[in-house]
Amino acid sequence: EKYAGQEGSSVCSGCPTGGGWLTSSTMALTTGVVPEKYAGQESFFGTSPPLPEGAGYGIMLGFGAFFSVLTTAMVYLDKNANGTQHTSEFFNTAGRSVKTGLTASVIVSQWTWAATLLQSSNVAWNYGVSGPFWYASGATIQVLLFGVLAIEVKRRARTAHTVCEMVLARWGKPAHLTFLFFALLANVIVTSMLLLGGAATVNALTGVDINLASFMIPWGVILYTAAGGLKATFLASYLHTAIIFMVLVVCVYTVYVKSYSSDSIYDGLQKVSGYSEAECQSLFSNDGVSFFTAGSYACGPVGDNEGGSYLTMLSGGGTKFGIINIVGNFGTVFVDQSYWQSAIAAKPSSAHKGYLLGGLVWFTIPFALATSLGLCGVALQLPISSAEAGAGLVPPAVATHLFGSFGSIMMAVMLFMAITSTGSAEGIAVSSLITYDVYKTYINPQCTGQQALFISKVVIVIFGLLMGSLGVALNFMGLNLGWVYQFMGNAIGSAVAPLWFLLMWKDANATGAVAAAWGGMVLALSTWLIVCQIEFGEITIANLGTLNPNLAGNIMALGSSALIHVGFSKMKPQNYDYKSMGEIQMLEQDMSGLDEKDYSNEFLDEALAWIKKWGYGFTILMVLIWPLLSLPAGVFTKDYFSFWVFVSIAWSFVATICIISLPIYESMDAIIGIMYYLAGKPQPSKTEKELDASALPAEGAGQAAEVPAKSEAEI
């Protein structure tokens, strides 16, 4: 603009024909106004999805079949090339020998729900920069702290298969049935969010019927999970995580480097937050008739934010969401069997490091993705309605705008990776609970390893098919992803404190555990309903999905259960010695991953001190120090926002390199073994390599030195 009207000799090859200056439709960096091609649209996707219906079926069935074949083949090669024995123990524990990189990759994969990709951008759309931060930090600390429990599992119950087996060994059958209920409820809630987000996105992008999508999405998971068990799930999770991170860096790079910049997004966000209601009505109108109502689009100042800006951590709504996020996600980590299963499967030397690395790597997915796509959607004023945002459609909308049909495919693939990886983890978790805590405990206590293996596979298939019915039921009830995400802490948050005390406090008793779980749940749900009635005067599904009722219910669930359990335990301490927990029986004497040297108290004490130092340290950094340091900034300046964006970009690239390369590096021996097998050659044994090395002359020897003869026993 500052050169408008100047004469010059240079030719503008890209100028619009017919005269005139660049407009918002021809200048990529223009933000803060609705792009011309969306003028008059009441929603982004409307009734014409960007991809054909066949693409939806291709993604759901094609990718499902591809990964089923690939992971099943990988498990087969590992079995034949490396001599891995596939017992029922191996099926449910992966041999208890998974290394740091793969453990971290699995944690990232399990923790990357549809909500991670979709709901994180929804809170950015609603609250600005505080939304992605609180989503990421509020759901990272649970994984960091779970590393403490992972070490205690190795110390107290190294032969366990499920968390409920530990509950049974310590607190007896009433507590066992109680926490079995909560563990299965956690699996159902997580699965429901996968299907709600996944089906809504596939429907919006391709037009596939949302109920049909709910049934078809789980099919691809069933085959490789049932065929290969936990190890197949881990291998698939690594591949899914790698694809998710590659899409992540493409999105972040495109928004802040290729197509726009931190300054242009900043200008757009400031312009949008400065609009009056009349200006918003003018922007969102068709033939002079406005369809804008307050809250229906991300236009105008943000309520409860400093200066109404999207560019501040002083956000009432963002902070409330952060508290809900922290409390709710304690439930979906500590009560979800899949995280306990990963701790059981990890090598003792890898468990604590894997959880810490996994948590730090996972942080970048909601933080960087939502800071790019979520804020970009607001800055560009795409006509994303509140209903679309609530269904998790902000990232697909922005990706479709930036990349066209390729962006739609990219988001659909990324989402499918998240759904299948977490879905397989939930499937194997449910199968373990049913096999060991229902079938073995109450139906057939003398079951064999083969019987347990058969039951595990059958349960995976049945659960995978029932997942579809669950998705249809929730759609029929009118619940969306955001609603379930905020609600989950009310239902399962009361089980968190007892499960922490299970391994960390010898005086925690069984009566207190049962009373805390059920009492906390009743108090949480009552509080949720009462606050909704007080605030709105009526209880409706929509009102129950708002911030304040869920904030009150979540806090009540976590706080009341902790107080109840402490109170009962102080009155009658258990003084438990953990002996019975260490005597949990295996169905087959598969001792892989159970070497005594890996379980010495000296080593476990050192590992516990390490994870406490770093786990507690990063927790304090993420929920206290970082947000407190950002408060004096008030509304961010351009330079402050640029630094914020730089942190998200740098974190995403470093995390991508780590999570893709480390598992390959650590698994090089197994990969080499498979390569030898495919080439039809025997792999040199470790003993042969050592003997070859010992036969070499010492370094620096001028002449061949006499090698002392070895006895037959030494050889």
C-alpha cells in the first residue's frame, strides 16, 4: 500500500487483470476478513463435503486393511526371525521388554485421541492462545506423574497383567469389582470420544453417513490387534505416531512460514477481537441479511479475556478449561488400563524414561497444532460455526482452506491414525480386563494360557464391533466431542486418588478405597447437576456441557475422593507389606523381561528418584511457572507472540525427530535380524560376535600377539 500510485519500470506479472489493487482474494497475507469465496456461507462445510464419498470408504477400509496386513506381517517376521515366543503372557504384556523409544511412542499414540487433534483447536477457536497451552500442559502432567507409578509397578507387582489384579491382591473382591467398573467405564468414555470425533470428521470431509462411519472405523483395528496382541498394537502405534508428526510439522510450517507469518496471524487476531457486533453481523451475512448471533462464530471480543483479546493468557474461560482438563485427564490416565499395560510392558530401565519422553513429545501435538490451525481459523475468519467447532471440525476446515482436497485427505489420514492407534490400545486393555479380572477371577480360575489367549482375541473382536453401536447411541443422544471431553472427569475422577494410594501409601485401606470411588462419583454428579440448575435455571444437555457445571463436578470428583480415602485410612490404617501383590500368578512361566538384575531395589530407587525429580519438576514448570511468567505480558505484543510461535515450531520439529528416530535406533538388532531372515541367511549369534572380537590382536600391537588358549568352558 505504501507504494500505491508510484510510477516504475517493473512489470507486475501476478497482478489481477482489468486493473485495481490486490484484494483479500489475491493477497495471501490478508487476515481478519472472511475470504471472498466463503462470503454468505453459514458454515464452512455446509452440505457439500470437499472429498467424494468414496474417499471416506477408501480411508476407513483401505488404511485399516493396509495397517492390519503390515503390522501382522511385522509380528510374524519378529516371531520367525528373532525367535519371539507368542504366549498368552506375551500377547498381553509384549514380553515386558519394550525399550524407551517405543514406550514413548506408544504413550504418545495412546494419548493422541481424536480430541487431541480436534478439541485442542476448538479451545483455541474459543479462548485464543490460552486454549492450546492449557490443553497441552493440563494433559501432559498426568503422563509425567504416571512414570512414578510405572516404577512402583515394577517394584511391587512385576508379574501383574492389569491394575485390577493389583487391587484384588491388596484390597479384595469388593474393591476389585469397584475398580473394574471404573476401568471399563474409562475405556468406554475414551472410545466414545474417538468415534464421535472420527465419525463427525469423516462425515464432514466425505459425506459418509455419520452412523455408518461409527461402525466402519473400528474394523481396521480389530484384525491386527486380535492377531498380534500388545506387540502388534505397539508396532502400529509407532507407525501412526510417525505419520501424525509428519502431518503436524507440515501444518505448522505452512501456517507460520510458507503461507502466513506470526505477524500476519497476530494482526488478524487483533482485528477480529476488535470487531463490534454490528461489524460481525455485516461480515456474516448473505444479501444483506445477517445470520450472526453472539457466540455462533469466532468474531468480536472474547468474553473473560484481558482486553477481549485472543492473544493473552489472562483468560477466564481458558483457565477454567485448564482445570477441567487437568482433573478429567487424571481419570483417563490413572484409571485407563492401557497406561498400566504400557508400564507393565516396558523394561524397568525404560519405563520411567519412556513416560517422561512420551509426555514431553506429546505436549507439542495439541500445543503446536492448535496454535497453528486453531488460531489461523480465527485470524482468517473462516465461516466455522460453533456447532462445527464443537464437533471438532476446526482443523479439517483450516487444512481444507490451506491445501484444498489434499488438506482434507491429510486431516482424514491423521485423524484415522489417532483413532486406530488409541482404539487398538483400548481394545487390548478391555480384553486384558475381561480375561484376567472376569474370566480368570470369577469364571475359570484354573484356565490355561491357551484359553486366556483365546478369550483375549474374542473380546477384542466383540469390543471392536460394539464400539460402533456406542458411537451411534451417542450421536442419537446429541452429544458431541467437546461435551464428552469436559464431562469425563465427573464420571471417573473419583477413582484417581485410590489408585495412586494403591502403590504409594501402605496405610490406604480397602473400605476407604471403595467409599472414595463411589462417594466421590455421587458427589461429583450431584454437584454437576446442582451448579447447572443454579446457573441456568434448568437442566438440559446443552447446559450440562458448559464450563462451570463441569468445573465444579470435576473438582468435587478428585478432591472429595482423596479426602474420603484419607479419612477412612487414618481411622484404620492397613499397614500393607505388598507381599500378596508381588505374588500375582502368571498363567505361563514366560520369564522374559523378568531378570532379577533389572528389579534390584538399588536400581528401582535410583529410577524413582530420577522420575520424581524430572516428573515433578516439569509438572511445576508447565502448570505454574510457565503460565505465571506469561501473565505480566497481558495482551501479547507481536514480538512476544513471535517467540511463543517459535517455541511451538521448535518443539514440534525436535519432538518429531526424537519420536521417529529413537525407536528405530533402539530396535536395530531386531531390524537386522529380520533383514538376515528375509535374505535367507542365519543371523550371527552374539556369542560368535564376541568370540570374533576377542580373537583380534590388541590395539597398537606391531606383530600378532600370542592369544592365550581358552578352555572349552570359557569358550
